[in-house]
Amino acid sequence: MSIGYRFNPYLGMRLRGATIGYDCTETWGNQHTRLNLNGDNAGFLVDIYPFGGKFYLTAGLTFCESTMRYRARFSRGLGEDCHIQMGGFHFELRDDHEGELSGKYSWNKLQPYIGIGYTDTLIDGYPLYYSLDLGINYMGSGKFSSSNKGHFVCQDPQWLTVSDATDEQINAAVRHEGRDFFRFAERLRIYPVLQLSVGLQF
């Protein structure tokens, strides 16, 4: 959706928003892991109509919640063990009956945008219009963080010693299991935008 104002035949501005989401379940190690992708965004755009018609060039800023989250939940009954194999590490849930490993990979929230587009009215005499945009957002470098709830211990794969799981061990395990995603995400700096919007233009 978008709302815009055209100052004259050659210049306009728009506020645009979109919701993008994706959920899936994968098996990491011997556990089911929930993956969630969120790309909700809102942008302020300036449109330049070089010929004074329906074709325009666009530049602006997009506020975008570009994040990829994972979550793996574990539980154990009274007197039972809960063992997790992930990325070459052996984790175990101790003391608590429920535990969770989670993390987030995120990109810059404020992202410059450039593109081209085409717009036209939907119904003559009314301010309803549609626009088709093709462009790119610059996302910048992504950052990854992880956390855990519950008392997890980890068996060192080399020395076979058992101690409280550290953030470094959890990060290493998650990066190994999700290595295809991380390989792609860490090379990602821009992403293409193809969007059809319907909105108001005054």
C-alpha cells in the first residue's frame, strides 16, 4: 500500500509499506528448528518524472525489519535426559524441564533505495492509482546473535569434558548447521525489489 502527492508533472513523493514473511521448519542436528524471515518495511520515496508522464525514477529511504530468526525448543520429563546433537557438539538440558536455543540474523534497519517505476490511475476521476516499482535496497552487512534459556551443558568434541554451554559453542553449532544460509547471508548486501502497490495520490 502507498499514499502519495504529486507536486507537479515532474515531481512527487510517496509513503509506501509492505509486509513480507516466511516460516518453515528444518532439522538441524537431531532437532526440529523453526525458521522465521521477516521483511516488513515502510519507505519515504521521492519520484522524478523526467518526461512529465507516468514513468518515474525513485530515490528514498526504507525502514525495513530485515531479520532471520531461528528457535529450537526442548523439554524433558521427570527422570529423563534431553540430548541435542548440533554442529558436532553434544548438548544436554540439565536441571530445567524446558529449554530453548534461539538467535537472530539482522541487517541495517535504515536502507537507501533507488529504482524505476510506472504509475497510472485505476479509475478516472478518483485518486486511486497503482504503481509498479523495480529497484534495490542497500542492506549493509548483517549481524548474528544467539541466546539460550535453560541450563545447557556441552561436551567438548575434542577433550570430551562436560561444562556449561557457552555462547561461542552455541554460535559455532548453529553456524555449522545453517552454513548454507550463513554463506548466502554474509554475502548479501543488496536485495532486489519488485512491488505492485495500490494507493492514493493527490
